[in-house]
Amino acid sequence: MNIDYTVVALMFPAIPLIMNVYSTRFHTLSALIRKIHDEYVFEKHTPPEWKDQLNNLNDRIDVLKYSIMFGAFGFLFNMVTVFALYLDELFIARIIFGSCCLSVMISIIFFIREIQISTKALRLHISDMDEQFKE
């Protein structure tokens, strides 16, 4: 496969969009954690599913951290590919671009896992309402 600037340029719109999605998720998660923390500290309010929610939030933080990290590596590898092409190092550029693609794929896999954990969190959140309807 021939690799040139146009192939590498295909990743430039995708990676910032992915990072924007990850940043939004991170911001939302941090706001949720702060809200739950304030309820616990100031109002001494502890929901019945507190421990499960705490474990879920910790899992989401870890998975989102890896999503962001691999997305950032993908962006870095993409930039290094451009630099390798600039230096006319075609073989090195191919390897680094492959690493870029692999990093972005791993990042997306971690993000899919974070979505699964988020869905579980929503189920935990509505579990108390679900029990009321069963009675």
C-alpha cells in the first residue's frame, strides 16, 4: 500500500471528533461524581444502591481514561506519520500509521465498553423505581 499525506489526512477529522466525544463524556461523568459527592457530604444522603453506583463510577473512570489515552496516542502517531513522510521515511511512516489506526480502534473498543457500563449505571439508577412498580 502506498501511503502519502492524503491517506494520513483521512484521520485528522476523525480523531478530534472522537476526542470531543470523549471530553464531553468525561465532563458529564465528573459533574455526576461531584453531584453525588455533594449529596453524600453535605446532605448525608446515601441511596440504597450506593456501593454499586460507586463501583460503576470507578469502572467508568478507568475505561474512559483508557479511551482518551489511546485516542491521544492515535493523534500523536498520526502527527509522527506526517513527520516521517516529511523526512521521506516511507517504511517508518507505514508502521506508525498502522499504530495510529490500531490506537484509534482500541480507543473505540474501550469507549464501547464505557457505554455498556453507563447503561448498567442507568439501570442501577432506576432500580428503586422499578421495585415500586412491582409492588
